[in-house]
Amino acid sequence: MTNTEFDDIWNRAQHIPSPFMPEEHAQLLYNLALENPGTVVEIGSWHGRSSVVLGSAVKSLRKGQLYCFDHWNLIEDAECIMDQDIWRSWNNQIAQWQLQEVVTPGRAYSQKAAEEWPANKTIDLLFIDGWHEYWETGPLIIPPEDIQEYGIKGWLKDGKMIPAHEHQPSFDRGAKVDFDIWTPKVRTGGIVVLHDLNPDFPGVMKVWQEDVESSKEWTIIQSENNIGVARKS
Ligand SMILES: C[S@@+](CC[C@H](N)C(=O)[O-])C[C@H]1O[C@@H](n2cnc3c(N)ncnc32)[C@H](O)[C@@H]1O
């Protein structure tokens, strides 16, 4: 990889809306995807900034596949409608970057996606950037400030709009859930990346401390700068 290749990617990718995916993280993901070719899995894609970075690396290798899992606001049989259509936006990005052949989306919540993953298919690089709490179950209650911030109109179910507070889907979610269900699929020698490893997200920190730092199964490659990278022994 030359710096020019990544620079060109970043020049475009930085304009894709993202809660937090600075250049150095994008560069790290790009390098990790080049160094760990094969099956790459991303949990949490939003508008696709990290997806296009990882997908571009996979495409340049001419082998492997990136699988992006996100519910993109569709949970079971109801879709949360808000100002921005992030599912459409993600698809537009993948098309504009001509990555359709190397990037496969799975529109489902992470636990359901994991249940449908083929039993004998191992992962070379796993990037976890989904729900940032430790572990939650039971009803998903959208806070009023999110309704305001994202312009949430409600849930569309069977062609009818239901007010946000009247529909509360139940499903297990969190960094711990993602780690527990996805890392067993990582091959020996494969890589896990935990994004947003900082005190603002104690759930992510707790998973890292309990399941990576305190475990002989993982060798830490990086744990500073808001991102954790470890190799499976
Ligand atoms: C922090 S954003 C991902 C940012 C993205 N990686 C980027 O580069 O901009 C988190 C994403 O995770 C998704 N998400 C949250 N919980 C999830 C779950 N349990 N299963 C699937 N996707 C989930 C959200 O829909 C959201 O798009």
C-alpha cells in the first residue's frame, strides 16, 4: 500500500457522515484489511465510512469479501423512520465506490446476523462498532433527545406509522453481545478490532478489560487512541 492510495480514499471517505472515524482509524482499518486478507466482518456501518475504507482494501487485494452487518433501523418487522435514510445512503456509497462485488450487506441486528452466519465459515478480520453499551436486553426505548436529534417520525410497521414510544422492539444488544457471538468465528491468528475504546463508552472498555486484557486467548496489538486491536492465539 502506498500512502497515495490511502490518501485518495480518505479524501473521499472523510465526507461520509460518521459519528467518529478519524483518518488515523481509517488508515489503521485499511492496513489491517490489507494485512489480513480473506473474510472481513464489520458490525455497525451507519452511512458507510468504515465500510468503504475496508471495502477498498479488500477490492485492491482482488480476493476476499467484506460483510457489513447493521440493522439500518429495520428491526424485525418494523422500520424506524427518521430524517435521513441511512440504509439508502449506505447503498449509494457502496455503489458510488463500485464496491458491490466485494461488499455484502446484512440488514439485521447483530445477534440475528450471527445466528445466520454459516457454521464453518471463519473470519480473518472482525471490526466491532455497533451498540456501545455493555449488554442490554428487553425493549429498545428511543430517548426523547434522539427523537429530536435524528428527526424520528416513528416506526413503520405493516404500512402504518406507530409513534416512537408505542413500539419498543426487544433484542439483545451491546459490545459484550457482539464480542461473545462473533469472536468465536474468528480464526486462530485472526484479528478483532473494538472501536471507541475510551471512558465515554464504559461498556466497550469493560469488554476489552474482561475478554481481551484478562484472557490468554488474545494478544494485544494496540489499545490506545480509542481503538483496540488484538490477535487470536
Ligand atoms: C457507531 S455507528 C457505526 C459507525 C461506522 N462504523 C462508521 O464508520 O461511521 C453504529 C452503528 O451500529 C448499528 N447498530 C447498533 N446496534 C446494532 C445491533 N445490535 N445490530 C446491528 N447494528 C447495530 C447502528 O445502526 C449504527 O449504524
